[in-house]
Amino acid sequence: MKQITVLIAEDHTLVREGLRKMLSSEKDLLVAGEAQDGRLAVSMARKLQPDVILMDIAMPLLNGLEASRQILKARPTQRILILSAHCDDAYLQSAVEAGASGFLLKQSSTHELCDAIRTVDQGKTVFSSTVARRLEHLYPRKSSRDGSVTKTAVKLTSREMETLQLIAEGKANKEIASDLGIGIKTVEKHREHLMKKLNLRDTAGIIESSVQLTVV
């Protein structure tokens, strides 16, 4: 029997431990590692190259969606299954556009989760029924030709996305520079680019946009 290696990316210790225990009870699923933040998830994905990554969205340092983008950019064949407590349109659209292979709600049963991991490992996509219904309505609206452009259509670089999240967390330029390992002037330049791309005038607008763009 083939064992499917799984990397768990989840910032809450109790949830992470519960997921590990749950998956370890399945003979064909092997927990290869655990990451408590998005940046560590990117690093561990590169090192371990698991079959499937079970990815939470709201995590410190780097949210799960941006972590997924970075992982898939480096390894396009990586299978990522989003596991979230929320399924509003911004979360779903960002997950699909990030390249996730599936999206399950944390209310899902053990059976549903384990089967979903096996499904995405086979190269297929899987969405919980609630998520699938929302996606059916989401994409027709997205593809409408009424000329409207949603904020999620704005293209940001990975570094701008990281800066955006840290600004939303209330961090000052000096803290952001330290977290990202860049100079303060570079942070200021990223802020300037964000204001211009998002057509904003102040930091409050950046923080509001972070909810729609990075889904922290």
C-alpha cells in the first residue's frame, strides 16, 4: 500500500495535534511534518516535498494562500488542500487562483478529510458541497463583462503580498523590514507601490484591502 505523505500547515497547536492524530490513524497517510506559520510551510514544502499539503489560510508571517502561491511557483505539481473555517467568496476565489487542488471546511468529518487527501493525491480536485455551490455562483460573476473590476483582480508581487499582510497586522516599517530581511527604504517603496496599485490614500485602506486580497 502506497503511503501518502502529508505536511500540516496550521498555526493553532491543538488543531495541528488533532489533525496529526487523525491522519496517523490511517494506514495509507503519513504526517511528514508540521508548520505553524506560512513561511515555515514554504520552507518545509521545499525540503520535504510531501505528496499533499494540508494548508490553513489564516497564519502568521505568511498567510496560507500566499504560501501556496510560492510553493506552487517553485513546484507546480505540488498538491495543496486548503482547510479553513470560512468559505466566503474572497477566500474561495483566492484559493482557486492560488492553484489549490481543493478546499474543505474545518467542519468536515474525518472520513471526508482523509478521502479528500487521497483524491488530490491522485491529481484530482475536491471541494466540500458548500464550497462547490459558492464557486458555481462566484465565477459567472467574475467573468461578467459589465466593466467592473474587483480588488482581487489586482496583481501584486509575492513581496508586496507579504508587506501587505504585515501592514494589516499593525507592524511599523522597521518591524516589517526586520521580518522580511530588507531595508526600511525598500519597505517604504513597497508601501508606495501598494497605495498606487490599490488606488488608496492611507494605511487604513491598505488594511481593508488586505482582507480582500490576501485573505488573512
